[in-house]
Amino acid sequence: VTNRVCGCAFTHNNALRQENIHGGAGGCEASGRALLDIHDSAFTGNVGFMGNTKGKNDGPGGLALFNGGPNGHVSVVSNCVFNGNFTKNQYSLAGAVQLRHATTNAVTFVGCLFTNNFWKLSANGYGSACIVSGAEASSSGRLFVRDTLFVGNIMSNAYAGAASYSCSSVWTDCVGGSIAYFLNCT
């Protein structure tokens, strides 16, 4: 996508990948270094699904933001709805949004709604039904979430053992100088 997305609807898309091909996002993916401004948009019923190979871009259902913009800047996702996005894969990380941004960058969610997103894991790992920030210590920048509502999101694990670092709302890798802030969230 471009660095500005306004008033768009990403609905019922499928990022099916198989074999050794890395899957992207079901809705949209931004992987450049431009500052991002995504607002007043909806990501609904998108599916991030991949085969059985572990890869860095294993598909979130709704939105993937990789690199997170220029150093020291904040990319913003505001007034967006993430509803019914889904991922099911051995190594997928997020039902709705996956972030992989450097520790000098930040991504902010303001006034967003996350409802009925679903993440199902079939191997031991980490992830979230809504937001995953950082998949490795060197790729997890600052995350700000403000005035955002999380309702009815589900994390399921079919792995024989307990999944590590998993949750139904937000999972963030707060190491290597990264940090997460939450203000007025429910």
C-alpha cells in the first residue's frame, strides 16, 4: 500500500500461501520505510494463512506493517475497525495486525476497534488475536495504543503443550529498548 490509506475497506481477502512461500497479510501489507498514516478504514473478515514453513512474514489476517517508517518517527493507525480477521498457521503471529518495526520507530493506534478477531496456533510459539508487536528482539519498536476497544477476540492453541507469550489482545516484545504504552483502553 501507499503511505497514506484513508476511508478504505479491506474485506474478506485471503492470503493463502503454501509450501515454502511466505504468506503476507490478508488485508494489506506496508513494508517500506515511508511514514504511515492509516485512518478511517476497515479490515473485516480477512484471512492470513500460510503453509507449514516458518518465515518472517507469516500472514496476519488484517494488516502487516513491516519496518514502521523512517527512524525516530511515528506511524499512525487511527479510527480503524479490525473485525473478524483470522489466522491459522503453524507459525502465524497475529489475527488482525502484525508489526515489525525497529526500536527507533513507533506505531500508534488511536480510537480503533478490535472485535471478534481470531488467532489459532498449531505449534508452540507466541501471538495474539489482535496485535503482535515485534517478532524478534531487534525488531520491536515502541507501541502506543490509546482510546482503543478490544471486544470478543479469541486466542486458541491446538499445540500439545502450552503456547508461550500468547494472549487474546496484544502481545509485544518489550526488549532491546522497546516499550509499549496503553492509555484509556478497554
